[in-house]
Amino acid sequence: MTRRSGPWSRCIGVALGALVAMAPGQPMTQEDAQILADGVAVAQAGDPARAPACAEQLEQLARRLGDRHERAAEALEYAARCHEAAGQYDAMVATRERLVETFPSLPAARVALLALVRHLRATLSFERAAAAMERFAERYPAEAEAAEFLQEAGLLRAQLGQDKQALALFEKVEKYYAAKDPQRGALIHWARVDLLPKTLPDDQALQKHALEYLLRHGNKGGPARRIVAEVTYAAIEWRRACKQKGGLMDLCVTSKPAAIDAPKRGKAPTVTCAGPAAQAVTVHPRDRQLAESALRRLRQAIELGKVLPPVEDPWLQRKVDEALDTAELIVADRELEAALAVRPPTGLNFRVEEYLRFSSDERDRKKYAEQKRKSDDSRRRFLDYWGKARDRSNDLNRLYEKIAVRKRSPRAVFAAAARLAIVAQTEVDTLLAAEVPDGLGSDEAIKAYCGTLRDYTTPVEVAATQALEYCWQRAAMVAYTDSSVEFCGAELQRRLPRAYPPQRELFGWTEPPPIEPRSAPVQVEPPLDMQ
């Protein structure tokens, strides 16, 4: 009966094979030993005149010794140094790569691989340097340089546009530091934000990245980074809560010209006090669950920012400022959308025929009483609406002015200024675009009514214009632009075209002259054949 070999016997066979592979081989002859000694002396001296011959002799020696002789690795290392002394850098790289591939288990291979990394990095061969760093980390994961090389290789891959490979490398580095240095692991995780795929809609990759950071690291990366991650996740969730596309500055709001309606089926057109620049604002509903979840996270981030200790890193401090400003803007935006959704009362009637009050006919006195009741009710409803609208506007102004005055981040300053203009201008447009109340029978009465409204709304409109001008002009001074600045410029150009003419870039082009003239000019002199 044949006896089968067990696993222990197989392991012993593998170990014996490794020992044979690492055996020093036959002793070197005295001549070869002298060649090696001379080559070592030339390599250490760095003599460029003798270096080429030295490198050639040592490579021939390595071929004679064979791939199993440990002194062959020594000969290749000093041959590479001779190539380097002679300025033969391509040959030096090839020799060291041969050493690394042929003798991977010897200490000389580690030294050669480190030398390759230094040389490729110094000569700006970034892709080959990244590959060498990855090879070192794979072969020597326990070495101190392994994690540093993986991180540097990830940076090089990112600069080369190889985002997928860079992300994989940073994932390995993060796992390496997860237990040894949690704060550094958290930093490396968040640093991958610029390498996320840009093809997913609604910033899904960024939101997933922020959520993974919060679940995996939480407070390990410090409260500052947690604030940035919380606000990043919540801001995207707030935008996703609005299903309406094309809103103003991340608001779930759209606008269109508040033009006078044309007559329909014989009906008279709607008469309003609005001018041609007035806008009708529509507030679209947000997904309640997503909006509430986002606001809850944002409020927690704001409370955490109130007790945040000083941040030493200037870059991180700037990110925290931007995140906290974004959180406060969104919390204020919720109140803004609620305020914009309020509409003025309809069916107002201020017509009261006073002469009916003294009529002897009971029907006239009843008609007067009904007119008086409708007029008082209209006045009460209008004053109630206007008072609440002013209170809401004042509250919003205080919220946005608080954000703008701090000047922690440019985006928040200009976003707050643009929203201040929206609050004031929408209040004016909504009032002027409302239908003129019944009872104003003549054109003179309508003009007087609109003139009175204009006198009351002019200071509010001036405040809106001042906010738009501050946003537009200050952004030009600091060479900054975003959606808020573009909105301010477009509003000024639309509402005040004389003071702020539209800034359009005109492109000219030439076309070839026509084959035949389209028209003949007036001939002053007679043709030659008529003379």
C-alpha cells in the first residue's frame, strides 16, 4: 500500500527548497574576489573615469556567479553604484531592478529598492516612482517606510489623474493607521474627498464619503473634522429634499416675471401695481423627512461649533468656518422659504359709498353697511398680513446680517447679501403684483393707490438694491464669484439696466463676400461704353 505524504512533509519540502535557493553556492575564486573588492573600492570612491569599466566587470562577475549566489547580489548593487558614478542612470535603474527581481529575499534587495525610489522621485519619474513605492510596501509591509510610501504613491497617482488607483492606496493607508494612529487615519480618510467619482448625480459619492467617515471615525479625527463631515452630509441631504431643479441658490424657489394677465374670454385683464421688473416667486415643497433630518444634523453641528476649541491648522479652520456658515445659512433658508410661501390676502375691497349711509332707502343703507363691513375686513386682513410680513423680514434680516458681519467665509458673506435682497425685493414685488382691490373705479384712483404703495415700498426696495450692489461690487473687488454673486449681477442688470448694463461677451466673425453684388450703387459717372 502506498503511503501518502502528510502536510508536515510537504512543509518540510518547501523549507528545504527555500534553503537550497538561499545557499551561498560555490566559493568565489581569488580572481573573482579581487574583482569584487576592486569594484567596491571604485564604487565607494565614486570615480567617474573608472566607473564604466567597474560596472561592466561587476555585472560579468554577477553572471558568472549565477542567480543563487548571494555575492552576486552584492556585485549587482556595487555595479549599480558604478553606473550612477559614471552618469549611466538608465543602466543603474536596470541593474537595480534586476537585483530586486532576482534576489527578493536578500537585504540587498531592500536597499536597492529604496535607492530606486529615491532616484525615480528625484528624476520626476512619478509613475515609475509610485510603482516602486507600491512594490516596497507590498514586499516589506512591516517596515517603517511602507505606510509613508503608500501614502506618497497615492498622492502621485492622484496627481497623475489615476484616481481609482489612488483611492485604493489611501484605503490601505487608512487601514494601516486605524489602530496605530486613529487621528491620522481619519485625516487620510477625509483627504480622499477630492478623488471621488464626479459622475454620480446630486453629490452621492461625496455624501456617502461623509457618512462613511462619521460611521468609521466619528470623533477620532477631532471635533473640527466631524463638523465638516456633518455639514457636508446634511447640506447634500437638504439639496436632495428639493425635487425642483433650477432653483435660486440652493433654495427650493423659482421665479418668473409677474406680468399683467392678458384678457381671457372677454374678461378684463388683472390690474396690478407691478412694474416690468417685478418677479412672482413660487416656493416648492421639500421632502419633509429629508429636510428634517438635514436640519437636525446642522443644528447639532452649530452647537458643536460653539464649544469648539481653537484649531491650529489654518486650512482646517477655514473649512470649519465654511461649514458652520453653510449650516447657519441653511437653517435660515428654511425660515426664508416659509416666509416666501405666504401670499397676500385676496378679495380685498375698500370701496365705500358714503352717500348711501344717509339715504332714506333701507336697501341703500344695507348696501352701505355691507360695503363698510367688507372694507373693514379687507383693511384688517391687509394690515395683519403686512405686519406679519414685516416681522418675518426683520427676523430674517437679523439672521443673515449676523452671518454676513462675521465674514468667516466669502461664500457665506455673498450668499447672505443675496438672500437679504431676496427678502426685501420679494416683499415689494408680492405686494405690488397683487390685484388692485375692488372699488377703485377710475384710473386716477388706481394711480393714487399704486403711488401710495410705491411711497411705502420704496425704502424697502432701496434696501434690496443696496444689498445687491454690495454683493456685486465687493465680489468684483476680491475677484470672487459663485451662484449668489451671479444672481446679484443678473438682478441689478435686469432691474437697473441703465446703471448696470448687461455684460455680454460679443463674438464677431467674417463671412466671404458674395459672388455677385446684391444691389448696384448709384453711379455718379456714366459707364465707359456711353462716352
